[in-house]
Amino acid sequence: MTDAKQAVQDLTVIYGAEQVKAAASALLGAAARQIPAEHFRVIGAQILADTVAQLDASVDDILNKGDQREAAYGNKADLLKERYTLENQIKLEESTAIMEGLKPDGKSVEWNSVTYPFSNDMARDAFRRTVSSESRKRLAEVEGELAALEVTASIARDGWEKAVQASDSVRAKAFVQARLLQYLAGAN
């Protein structure tokens, strides 16, 4: 190392300190430049490594939340199909029971060997609900399952949106770091 030191001193004597520094800067380029201390908290080696790790983690998080979001809908299509089928089945059951069991006087209806009053709106509604009670119970269960799916889907959507927002923050931080590095690389 003393030979190198001696060579630099000899060059300094012959060409002057400023010309030796300029030549060294030209040879070493950006590697010779020092990063100002105030920038270390933004572009220090560990900070940059942390940002890369955060970017990787945010991508994984978004993908996981996206999968959860898709899974949250589960069998919604099947449940919707069953709901529409049940609604139509209820209408058919009720109309069939009325058409087949309505007495000629129009004030009563017979269904399953039982005669029901059919003289006012309240009695007609009660009869219709009695006729379709099993289908109505299943329809209520299906609608409950659909409501539960909506809640689960809403929670999954919120989680996904939160992951995207967090990722946007990390990407903004990485953008600032990249721009600062570009600025410093181009600075003389």
C-alpha cells in the first residue's frame, strides 16, 4: 500500500492536487461520489433492502387478498339460482293450491283435506303461506346464506383494498428512492 501512496504523492507533486482529484473522479465516476449524509435515511443500503422486501411482501399480500376475495363469493351463483327457483316454485305451489282447491262460492279453499277460509286478504295470505311453508323456509335459509356471503365478500373486498393502498404507499416510497438515486447518479 505504501507504493500506491507514494505514486499518488508523486503525481500530486508533478500535476497538482486538483488535477489528480479530477483524474481520479473521471476514472472512478459515480462510485467516487459521496452520498450526502441527509440522504442516508432514504437511500441507505438497509433502507433500500427493506423497500424491496416490502414491495415483495405487498405483491404477495395483494395476491392472497385477491384469492380470498374470489373465494368469498363461494357458491353464490348456485344460491342465486336456487333462490330464483324457489321463488317460482312458491308461486306455482300457491297458485296450484288455490286453483285446485277453491270452492265454487269463492269464500273457502280445500287443501290436503282441510278447508280454509278464503274470504279476505288476511285469510288468503295465511293460506298461501301455509301451502308454501316448506319452500319458504328453504328460501329463507338460502337468503341467509346469500347475506352471509355478502358480508364475507365485503370483508374480503375491504382487506384487498387495504392491501392495495398499503402497496401504493410502498410503491410511492420506492419511487422517491429511485428518483433520488437517479438525481444523485446524475449529479456532479
